Amino acid sequence: MVTMLELTDVTPGAACCAPLVREPLGQADAEQLAATLKALADPARLRLISIVASSEDQEACVCDLIDPIGLSQPTVSHHLKVLTEAGFLSRSKRGTWAYYRLVPEALERVSALLAAA
């Protein structure tokens, strides 16, 4: 059985789709968003952000982050370093302990970029 499709406009140069209604994500923004999302795209990192965000003053000592995640201290430290370099956490040292604080603006930037995408 052969089905025939009806073409309504075959004029050369005619638009096949509706025009864009806003500017799409540019190359530089796409690369930045991809790097940011890559830093978040790990269950342990998402849990670390959640724990820090749920802590008093949105700050937690590294000593309080190891047991809840169930990973070794070096692995947790690596994840915290990735999140800090991506701008989601800030780090301060007090004596021998490192404290991590949530950077809310970083999450807001990701939200804004996703809303614009």
C-alpha cells in the first residue's frame, strides 16, 4: 500500500519550521553549563551539596560529611574539591578541619541558565 503525502508549500526558500522566539544558548554558555552540570552529575556530589545546604548556616565540617556519604575520606575530599572548583561550595580552614559553605548564587546561575535554555 502506498501513502501519498500532501505538500502545502514547496516554494524554494520557504521556512519549514516556525522561527525561533528567543536567542538559543551560545557556544560559550553551553560549554560553561556543561562543565557546571558535569560537576553536579554525580550522586555523591549532589548528596554533599544537599547535606551542606541542610546544615546550620549552610556550612559543614568535612568531618561531618564522610560518614553520611559512605565513601572514604580521600574520595569525599575529591568530590568536595570538584564542587569547590565549580563554585558551588566555598572552603575555609579552621585548625586542622576544613569547612564547606554553600554558594547559593552558583545554584541560582545554573537555574537561570537552564530556564533560558
